[in-house]
Amino acid sequence: MKGYLVLENGRVFAGKLLNDCLMASGEVVFSTAMISYQDIITDPSYFGQIVVMTYPLVGNVGFNEKSFASQTSAVKGLVLREATDFPSHYEME
């Protein structure tokens, strides 16, 4: 489904929604992390924020629950350039 990131200044970025969330609002912040994206998604310090990942590929090593900062998602949204369809890592679940 097509989605849009609309900034306060009126700039609009089109993309694709990867889940069924139709609308979210929050402060847009960025992360330069190349790995540990599951930590960012579950880190309470990102609570209520929309995180833009600057590294172009997210998900390539899958998820490992042992690496979560908490058991729930803290972010309101995650913006990325590309999500991998075939994650691969020996510890992924």
C-alpha cells in the first residue's frame, strides 16, 4: 500500500507501507546505525518518534529477541530505503 511521510514544512515523501498502520504522527529523528536496528525499534528512548534509518538496507540479518532493548516496540514509525526479503543470520528467529 502506498504511504506518505508528510513533514511539518509541507514536504511530502512517497513510499510503501510495510504494515497496516494507516496514520502515525511524531517527531522525526534519524539513526546512522548500520546494525542493531532491533535495538532502535525497541529502545524506550525512541518512544513515540518516527525513526529514519540512514543505512540503505534494513533487515538483512533478521531479528533476534535476545538483542531487543525491551519486549515492545517504542517507535511510532520506521522509515527506510529498502527492507530485505531474505534475512540471513545464524541467531535470527
